[in-house]
Amino acid sequence: MLGLMQKQPLLVSNLLSFAERHHGDSEIVSRRVEGDLHRCTYRDVARRARQLANALDAWGELPGARIGTLAWNGYRHLELYYAAGGSGRVVHTLNPRLHPEQIVWIVNHADDQALFFDLTFLPIVQAICKQCPGVRHWVALTDEEHLPRDTGIPGLLAYESVLAEHGDDYSWPEFDENTACGMCYTSGTTGHPKAVLYSNRSSVLHAYAASLPDVMALSARDVVLPVVPMFHVNAWGIPYSAPLVGAKLVFPGPGLDGKSLYELMESERVTFAAGVPTVWQMLLTHLQTHSLRFSTLQRTVIGGSACPPAMIDTFERDYGVRAMHAWGMTEMSPLGTLATLKSKHDGMDESLKRTLLAKQGRAIFGVDMKIVGDDGRALPHDGQTFGDLYVKGPWVVEGYYRQAGEGPLVNGWFPTGDVATIDEDGYLQITDRSKDVIKSGGEWISSIAIENLAMSHPGVAMAACIGMPHPKWDERPIVVVARRPGSTVSREELLQHYHGKAAKWQVPDDVIFVDAIPLGATGKMLKTRLREQLKDYRWPGA
Ligand code: ADP
């Protein structure tokens, strides 16, 4: 028997309409490429998104058309999310940090019909436009006054002029909630990137889940700063969750350095911010160097790569900010887990609490997780046994767009490529990316654990642990370290630092100092590049 409740589809347009109706005066503040701080409200964004949807209709873009963006976090990017996704089209966020050749490949693979870009990325667009014949509309996210001339980009338009030509009289269409609304390619650290196609349903469900009290705990009282880019996994869904609760949004635009972020957080009274560890490292260094404090920041979500426990401690101890470790991936919209304590942990020893909170977090309703061994059998959730992590749920990928072959699922589960433990309460700990696992004399060594220990040394800014082929032990770990400015920490000191903190056989055999650890387009350490750089490495004494 079917239930007798209304079958209203879950559509992203409803999120913006809700925010417009009930939080119409909540502010959206954006640092712009033009250099100023722009202020508007959900009411303005909703009106302009409707104007843009009218423009897309007038251009004859069909349902399902891919609308590409090369843009920072800002109100215009938010309008694009909703104008495209809400009208039955797909906002395809491109990562401007990729190589132009890769961007060309992605634009053509996705078959983008329009490309909207911030002026920062004009040189990229000039470099690629001739090789993207499918793109019919090139639009710079600026006004006529700032529109560059003689760019060589065919028919280049100014965004504000496009909007000005269209009224805001537009009704968001109703359609199947499984209709696509967004698209994001994985980073493609191995082979070509793969396209994940989010649906209206998956995005709305993810937005609900992300806002829950044990997850990001978002509310209308929050001032939310997504530092994590809207061009990478929808800024962790914040462009959907913030309107769902009516939170004020603060967009940093291109200003991602510690000073710009700090000033914006203070002037706009930010309460909640989300970003990857490398960005927070820059922010913390800025605070430490200038002896600054946060006056309003309460919580921050840190994820995308392993957050060193030392960073969580610094936020908590030195600044009174709750740093919540989260794990997810492009294929998961992206949220999988987030670390918060349960009430039964209240009386727990402080160091045990810290150990729990340093994990990647516990299961959220909507994401089922299991770990399996080499034989494909499920392993126990005892917090000790580790295995390949599989997930399933309504905002987990089912298949990649335009990828031939069988698709990624194994008996309905998505293999994440991560190796992890899960404990009885569902707390997940990622020990490695499966391709980074180090196997030494038949024992596994977690590269993340070795990196975290190195980064708990005050002289270390960043550390990457990789396995090197070894004549006796198959592989042994070495740690590549970028020192903090002014630090003179030596190889011996660092190796000594491990003693008593890791089993003897887990202590790296060597330390290599570099000026900087190479980072990929999403701010993660590029171990493939490091391995290339170290291909001529010889063991000391060999
Ligand atoms: P990519 O396209 O490189 O896969 P994602 O952002 O989707 O980009 O990366 C997802 C991967 O990032 C995860 O599978 C995991 O390996 C890593 N990751 C994300 N968050 C964390 C975290 N908190 N700790 C450790 N690894 C993480």
C-alpha cells in the first residue's frame, strides 16, 4: 500500500525559494574580483537567479544543458548554481587550478554549452576557447564597465548585461527529483578525471543531513564562510545548506590568504567556517604571527585531507574554536562522516576525547559504511581492524557520466579507495588512501599517522609520508618535511620525536627536507609528484 502523502519532488529551487520567502533579508557578502566587498540578500540572489534562468531559456538552452563555471566563491556563482540547477539544467563547476589542457578535456567531455568565468580566469579562457567548439556562450562575471575588450573570446558577454536584459518573472519548473542539477569532476590524480552528476534529490537530502546538530549544526543564527571552493564538490554543499536554514553567507572570492580570511571573518562576524587543512594552516600562522584572536568564530569543519590532530588542538586550546574533522569525497556530495562526541563521552579522559575527535568522524544517517578484507568479506567494526572502505546511500554516486564499462559499484556499494577502521559507535578512521598504503615486512604502516606525528612537532609546517622500495622490508616509510618559517629542526631531532609515540618499526627510516610539499588542484598533497621527485632516492649508506 502506498502512503497518502504529497509527492512533491525534492528540488534545489525550493531551497532558494524558501530562503527568499523566510530569510529574504539574510545577507550574502562577497569579496569580489573587482576588489570590493559586495553585499546583497537571499531576496536579491533569488531575483537574479530567475533573471538568469530567463536568459538561459532565451538562449534556447535545453533541459539538461551543462552550464560551466570557472569562478571563485561569490554571490554570482550562487546565482548560477540555482539558475542552472533550478531550471532543470546542470551547473558544471570547473576547477581553475587544473592545467588548461585538462580543462579543455573536461569542458568537451561534459559538453558544456555555456561558460561563465571570473575575470581572474580570463587568461585560461583565452587559452582554451578555440578548443571548446561546443561552448556557445562565454560570459564574464562582471559588468560592462569592467568587461575587457579585444580578448579573442567569441561573443564575450558581461554577466550584468545578460541579467539586465531579462525580467525576474519566472516560475521554477517542477520535474522529477532525480533530474541532474550539478556536475563535478574528480581530481583525476590517476588517469582522466571522472564526472559525478548530482541530482536535485541527492543535493537536497545532503543539505538536510549536513545541517543536522551532530553534523555542521547550521542555523539561521550562523554566519557561514565556505573557504572550500564552490568549484570543488559544491563547497561541501554549503550553497544548499545555508539557504535551507537561512544562514548569512560570507564568500571570500579570491582572498584565500590568512590575512584576507581573518579580516573577513572579523568584519562579518563569521561563526562557522569550512576548509581544507592547508588553508587553515595559513590562517593559523597569520594569527600566531600577529598575536590575533577570533572574536566570533565558534566552529570550523576541516576535511578534504587528513587534519593533523595538532591543528584541532590549536583551534580548541589557543582560540576556543571547535574544529570538527570531516571526511568525504566528490562521489559523496561530499559528506560521509563528521567528528562530534556523544553524551556518553562527557566524562571521558581528555586525551581519549582528543583521540576520538582526531578521527574522521562518525556515521551520518544516509551514509552506510563497511570495511572489507582482500577476500571481499565484511570486517568487524572494532576500531582496530582495517580494510577497504565501501559506502552507499542516497547522495553516493551510482555511475559516472559518460563512462563506458561497468560502473563503479560492487554489489551496490561504492569502493572509496580509502583504507579505514570503524569502531562500534561508527567512528571512522582513515589510515590511508589505498594507493598510499605502506607495507613493511608484512605489516601495514599508516602514512597519515606518521604525518600527523611529524606535524605535532612545532618546527614542522607540513609532512608527507611515503613508502620507498626497500631490499629487506619490501617498503619502508620516509617522511618529507617542509619546515615552518624560522625552524631549524633537524633529521635527528625529528626521528627522536617519534620515539615513544609510534612503534619502533613504524618510525620512518629517513627525513627529507623540502621548501614546499607539492599540492594538487584541491589543496591536497600530491604524493605522485613527490614520488617522481624522489625516484633517484637512495637509502642512507646504500
Ligand atoms: P579526489 O577527486 O581527489 O578524489 P576528493 O575531494 O573527492 O577528491 O577526495 C576524496 C578523498 O580525499 C577521500 O577518498 C580521502 O582519501 C581524502 N580525504 C577527504 N577527507 C579526508 C580526511 N578528513 N582525512 C583523510 N583523508 C581524507
